[in-house]
Amino acid sequence: MVLYYSMYGNTYRMAREIFSGIEDEGCIPMIRRVPEILPPGVIASDGRIGRAMKDQEAVPVASPGELEKIDGLVVGSPTRFGNMSSQMRNFWDTTGGLWTRGVLVDKPAAVFCCTGTMHGGQESTLLSMMLTLIHHGMIIVGVPFSVRELAETVSGGTPYGPTAVVGPDSSRQPLETDLTIARELGKRIAVISRKLKSGR
Ligand SMILES: Cc1cc2nc3c(=O)[nH]c(=O)nc-3n(C[C@H](O)[C@H](O)[C@H](O)COP(=O)(O)O)c2cc1C
């Protein structure tokens, strides 16, 4: 499952590329967005939010119960003050029942994010999401430097997970290198998910 939140569409773009990487490996991806919790007044204040929401209408909204049937997970969020978004945090705060039963224990998980600025907290956002996944007993999967683009990029892309710098007004799109790294992560999580599943 690729599970994400995106207000302006950039994290959604990265999510779609990860989805394609999973497909490349012959696995069956699901894509889900977490529920929106922004007050209607905030959404109405910026037409770009409404347009991005419309673009994502076809993506089903995640429910925690769906995590019971997955073999691997990739979680993505825009950075909010160096942390994951409240929408993503809110979703995970509804998964206590799954945690109690250890539903996600020993399943692989990876993370990705977008920031407005180059040094605005990509790594801290990725690590913030990892903490929750580790509490759920998941096995964290990163991006190895055998993905050549990681060493070459001077924009997004980290070994902790794919990233994109989308500009202070979020209007810059993820670069081709960002998307390549995202796709490679999709392939990697698929391969590892399959291996772990066959060993269970
Ligand atoms: C409340 C708020 C806090 C933000 N905090 C940060 C931040 O700490 N660092 C940063 O680089 N960008 C920050 N941004 C910019 C977002 O990360 C950027 O809009 C987002 O990555 C775009 O992704 P999306 O197109 O998927 O919504 C913030 C944006 C908002 C609305």
C-alpha cells in the first residue's frame, strides 16, 4: 500500500511513481490517501487546495482496517514544520487497535516526503514517520546508494526515503531524479515484501 497525504499534489505525484515501481516488479499496489482534517475555511482560502483535492478524488480514502491485508507499506507526507502533516499523524493515531494486535509486525515499510525548501526538514520528516512505523514493529526500508541518482542529485532524494523540494509556494514539481528515486523505492519495497512474505 502507498499511503499518503498531499495538499498541493506534489506528494501525490511521488506516490504515483512509487505505485508504478511496485507494478514494475509484478506486485499489486494499492494507493490510499488519509482523511482530510483541514477546516473548510482553510480549503476555501486557496483555490489550489481544492484543485489538488479534485485531482485526487479517485483515490480511495484509507481506513485503518485495510492495513490488515497489506504485505508492505510506503508512507508519504508533505513536511509541516519539520514533521509529518497532522492529517498523516491523525490517521496513525487511529491505529492503536492494530498496534495492540501486532498486525504490522515484521512487514516492510518505507517513507517519502516533499518540502517547500531545500533545508526545511526532509530528513526530520522522514524520521518522524519512521518512529511510528517502528513502534508498529515494521522493518524500515531505505534507498541504497546503488540507486545512482541519489549521489548525483543536488535537490531531493535521501537514503532515508525519496523526497522533492517543491518551492516555497509548492509550485515546483518533483524533478525527474526525484521521481526516479521514488520509482526505485517502489521496486525495492515490492521485492522485499515478496521475499518476506514467502518466508512467513
Ligand atoms: C503549515 C505548513 C508548514 C510547513 N512547514 C514546512 C517546513 O517546515 N519546511 C519546509 O520546507 N516546507 C514546509 N511547508 C511547505 C510544504 O512542505 C509544501 O507545501 C509541501 O511539501 C507540498 O506538498 P504537497 O504538494 O504534496 O502538498 C509547510 C507548509 C505548510 C502549509
